[in-house]
Amino acid sequence: MGHGKNVLLVETKNHQNERVEFLNSYGFNVDFMPVIEIIPKEFELPNLNSFDALIFTSIEGIKNVENGAEIGKFKGLIFAIGPKTKRFLSEKYNVNVSIGEKYNSQGLAEHIIKIMNINSSILALRSSAASKVLYNLLSVHFKYKEIQVYDIKHIPCNINQIKKSEVIFVTSASCAKNLMDFNDPRLDEKLIVSIGPETSRQIPIPHITSTVHTVEGMAEAYLKYLWEKS
């Protein structure tokens, strides 16, 4: 287990409780540092059933369309970026949700390309700060549309929390960018664990990238590092 290591979880403000409790179960001493906050956007939602498929890349994307969307009655395919988003959709709306083998934008796009007919109409509901990976890969094959349903507000990093940590878990590309923009030399002295490749692209210093793109995967990657080092 974690043997009381001081883990700093760099996260979205809205995600504190679930992930902190999970990492505490590994025996880590977890400190939570929010570096971004989700801010809902105003947007006009089209008729969902005019599309062959929907894409959700986060739980926030689901929550921010709930008032205007009858997701449970959608007749097409529904895709999610990973198991957490899939579970939220399945439990709340009792719908079938498909995910790729890799829980990132490229893995999701490759999965959709294998399943959907060419020129299918696809709607993605996501963040205004999202990467262009899905757009670049899917717009070549499909009638692809994105709607921005929330913005990301940056929150200043807390240097005292960084000082106390032994290892820093970074859970998204937006969180990584804000942490690296802080540009504190102490970060070079910390072991950093990234949740996956998209997040790692925002971390220009040596770090560990989890091969399973979940918080559990990050914990296992760190424990493997400790075991190999001992």
C-alpha cells in the first residue's frame, strides 16, 4: 500500500471527495489542490435525435446538458471517454455506453472510427478548453459537430501544498497546464504522476505516465515505481 506517502492531488475543484477518499484507501496521506473550476456555459442544444451518436468526454459535459437533453431517450449510439463517465451515464439514464480500449481522445476516436458508418452525424458535448484531437480525427470521416458546454477557470496553485508533498498526481491536461504555468522550481524536485498521454504533453519535466488512465491506474503506477526503486 501507500505507506503514508504525502500525495498532492492536483484536480478540478468539483472532484474533491470521491478521488481523495479513493487514494486514502491506498494508505496515502492525500492533500487536495484544486487548480481549475468548471463554469457552465450558455448554449443552444439541437435536437439530439438528429444525430447518429453522442460523445461525452467528462461527467461535467453530461451535467451541463441535463436540463435540456433527454439523454435517456436518445436513439443512437453514446460514447464516453472512460469508465467513470460511462458509469455515470449508465446509472443515471440506463443507457448503453461504449468506450475505447484507451481512455483518452485518440483511443476514443479510433474506437468510434471502427464502429460508426462513414458520414454518420456525431455530436460531442465538451469543454471549451478541450484539445482538437477528436475534431481532427473524426471530422475526416463523419459529419462531426462540437458544442462547448462549460468553460474552465484557473485557480492559483498553493506553494505550501507543493512544498509538503512527496508526489504530485495530475489528473487532466488542463490541471497540468495550470500547474506548469505556475513555474515554480520546486516542481523539478517532485515526483509527478500523470493520468495519461494528453496530460503528459503538458508536463515538460521528467514524470511518470499511467498506462491505465484512471486515478486507480495512477496509484498503481506510483506503487510500481516505489517497488522498483526499493
